[in-house]
Amino acid sequence: MSHDNRSAWRMYVGGEWIEAASGAKYSTVNPATEEPLGPIPHAGAADMRAAIAAARTAFDRGPWPQLPLGERYRIIHQIATLMEKHQHELSELVVQETGATTYLASQAGPIQIMHDTADLVLSQPFAESQQPLEFGGRLLQTQVLRQPIGVCGLLPTWNAPIMIAIRKIAPALAAGCTMVLKAPPQTPLSLLKLAEIIADSDLPPGVFNVVTGEGIEAAEELVTSPDVDMISFTGGLFAGRTIQAKAAETVKRVVLELGGKSANIILDDVDLDQAAQIAALPACFGAGQTCSMLSRVLVPQALAAGLVERMAAIVAGQQIGDPLDPQTVIGPLIREERRAAVEGYVASGLDQGARLVTGGRRPAHLNRGYYYEPTIFTDANNSMTIAQEEIFGPVLTVIPYGSIDEAVDIANDSIFGLQANITCRTTQEGLRLAPRLRSAAVAINGAMDGIRAPRGGFKQSGIGREIGKWALDDYLEYQAVTYPL
């Protein structure tokens, strides 16, 4: 399907490009310009049922789950290669839909994940034989097979739409599953472009389906359908809790990557200039709209004033504005309602006694787009709303501590456990401290791995893991086949 004429967006179901059955459409918005994008099909429950039926048929009667592993390996690599060919188009759509800067919209990461996951098809054991067992006068042999779980409902979020989607699509394909992806309402175009790319591959029809639309009707149908075997969701905590509860009615497997309130513990022997860079820049990248953002900065009391002064100078020097400008570091928030929510959190920080160092307002020179200045609070404590709730915006909260034990207690005093960081002079100090943090990922001096390390959460940050062999487990069932020798 060509999109030279961008009025022709369609959903991809059962290998066909279709409109919503009702003919309903909606438009999304470029958050940098506030201009509408689309129109895009607005699916209802009936459209989702059709997509689920296509995936169910492709799993139960199609060739994909039974294809030789070498063919599965080849086709996933083929999709990754096609993504490479079209990566600039994908990046342009991500910038248009999310307001991410061109640097953050790079598709190198998702393409690498696809290639790496294809390799797992041949390197991971899909069948293992156990030692024979004598029982009841017979010698029994058991073979343990790893079978695809079935039809997967994929619900990625909007902040990095291709990256988050590929973290789900790649292991689902590697496992031999079929899937329905419900695109986030804010970012359907990049995922429909991805569907175009996949449609040009040798993947059989119905294995991969994309449904678009506003509201929750289609997504709720996906989560509650008895014909769907598992759900993988990335997004907010409230939505994740709701999905887990709804999915329980049909005892689906649920994989969740939810929020974070990640702590950056700064030790007392650091170079303050380096520490300030690591502490300040998370408020700039993606306008703070990342679940692993290091939003709580824990600093020794004696260093707090010097650190905050340097952090304020760093964020003041970052260009905010047009995400297509290569000099821009800070783009817009995704929607006006998100900006209003961030403003509410800033007001609560002031009400609860934190001191605003910089930011806390809309930039005066930008009268279009959902922009908000990077914002730093200091003199905060961990019981404040700005220290406990995920803001999902460019707001940092600096919290002073007395001892390293107190810093660990503050870092762990959260319902979340997604990411942490230790800023230190030597790596060995970080390695000693990391096991004490109740976080699924710990960076040392800002070294985060979003390509080859398992991603997921402790506590209410989620269930299951994405990326690599760890993700594959979530899309497979173990089947024991026993026979007499």
C-alpha cells in the first residue's frame, strides 16, 4: 500500500488493507505544530474481533507456527532488513507523531533488536530431552518442547512507538506466535508504516495485524477475548492494573512494563560537573517522557547546592523547540492534557514546600506546540507527590541524604522498581551498591542498555521481561511429551 497520498491510511488485517467497518475516522496531532495528522481508521469492537479472528486462523491453520526454524529465522531477518531500507521514513513519522528529536527517533535500536531476536530462533533450545526415568517397570523418556503460546495482543505505548512495538513483535515472531497490535491513538502512522514494511516480507497473512482507533473499546475487546492467549502492554500503572484485572477473566498470560520513579544516587566522591550532566539531561531527552527517566536525584547534603547550580546551568543551555532542527534537544510533550498534568505536578511541588530552581513554565518564545521547560526542584523529600508519582514530563526532584544507607532506603521507598543509576568515581563502588537497589535495571554513571539487556520492572513497574532470550520465555509454553523406551 503506497502512502504517497497520506489520506490513504488503512488498517492491516489478515493480509488486507481495510477501513473500520463503520467507516469512522479520527485524526492524531503533531505535538510540535498542533497540526492534524491522518485521517486514520477508528476501529470498534467488531473490527478488533475481525483482527483477532485473522490471527487465530493464522495460528490454528496457517503455516507460521509449524514452519521450520530456519524459515522463521530467515523471515525475521528479512523484516529487519526491510526496516533498514525504510528507516528514514519510519523516523520521520515518529518525529511527526511524538515530537521526539531526530536523534531519539533513530531506528537503529529496533532494527538491531529484530536481527538479534532472529538469531535466537537458531540458538535457543526449542526441544530438550530429559534423562530416562524408570517407573512402574518401564523406562520412560520425556522430551520438553517450547511451543508458541498462541495469539498475542500487543499494546505498545506512544513515546517510542516503533521501539516499544518491536520489543513485542520480535519475540512473538521468534516464538512462532501470531498477533494483533493495537496502535496507541497518538501514534498510529509509524505503526501502519511498519505494517507496510512487514507486508512486503514473506510473513504469511494474518500473522501480524494492526488495528487503529481512539478510546478503549478495541483494546478492551483484545484484552477480554477468549481467543487471545496473552497480552503484552507498555504504559501507565492505572491502565496496567486494569488490563491485568480484565485479562484474569480468561486467565491469560500478561506481560506489563509500567511506570518508573527512578532514583539516581550520587555518591560523595564524584566529580560534580560529570554528576550534574548525568543528573540534568534526563529532563531534556524526550521531554522527560520515558518510563526509565532518572527523575529522583539523591545527593549528599554537602554537595546539593553545588550540584543543583550546575544542573540548572546545563538545562538552561539546551535548545528547546522544533524537533526537526538537529540542534534541538528538548521537543514537546505529546498532548495539551499531558502538559496540563505536568503543570499540576509542578503546582503540587510548590504547595508541598519544594523549591523551584529553574523551569516550571511554558517557554515564552514558542506559542505553538505542547512545550514545557525542563524543571528542577530542590529541598524536596521523598514523601512529596513529585517524588512518589510518575510525572512523565521534564521534572527532576533533588532529594538530599545523610548516609549511603539512607540513600538506598529513599531509592527503594517507591512502588516502582524499573531503573536506577549510581553516579560514582569508580565502577567497583557502583557494582557493590547495585544489588541493594530494588530495581530491574541499574546503570552506573548513566550507562543504560536498551538493546541487549532485559527490560522490565520489579514491584509495580511490571511483570515479565522484554528483549533477548528473556523476552522469548513470555511467548512460549513448555510441553512435556513422555513415551516408553
